[in-house]
Amino acid sequence: MEILKAACCVAAVDRSLSPDERELLQALAEHASIADTALDAIIARALADRHFLEDQLRLLHEDPIEVIAILILVASADGKFSTDEHVLIRYFAGQLDLSDQDFERARRIALEQDQTDNV
């Protein structure tokens, strides 16, 4: 659930949600057995409430590189990786104490995952 919330924040940081971003968030929600109504509520809050981003700083996960990879995958789902998305994900990475090398590793994982999904 926390990863999905963070992913929604990343997708909504530009104050819009593309169909590709929505599709990827839906897949994450389904994987986590989260109902559509809950996903819709998270997306709405991420789009409307800038403080929601601060709440996500409590993000904890046993594999922070994988978390960042998921966030990068969501951010680039619309074919762009905007400066705002990059800054936000870097911020999350910093909160998870990831080095630049770890961030780059997460970026490569996301790229590999994206290429696998498109095959």
C-alpha cells in the first residue's frame, strides 16, 4: 500500500494522470489486492493534496532499490520522465538513504522492466 501511495504521488506530481500512468497504477493496485475505490481515493488525494507527498516520507520497504525502480517505472509510463518526477523520486531515494549508484541501479531495473513489459 505504501509503495502504491508513493507511486500515485509520483504520477500526480505534474497535477495530471495519463492513461498509461493510470494503467500501471491499476496493475500495482491489483497486485497488492487493493480495490478500485481505494486506488481512486489515493489518486484523488495525490492530485489534490500536496501534503500527501510528505506523508509518504514514512515509506519503509525491505528493498528500497526496488521501490525506487517502481516509482521510476510509474513516472516514465507516460513516455516522459519530467524534472518534477525526477526530483520527487530523488527525494524519496534520499529518504531511503540510497546512494547515487543505488539510484542508477534502480533506474536500470526500471528500464529493463519497461522493456520486458513491451516485448
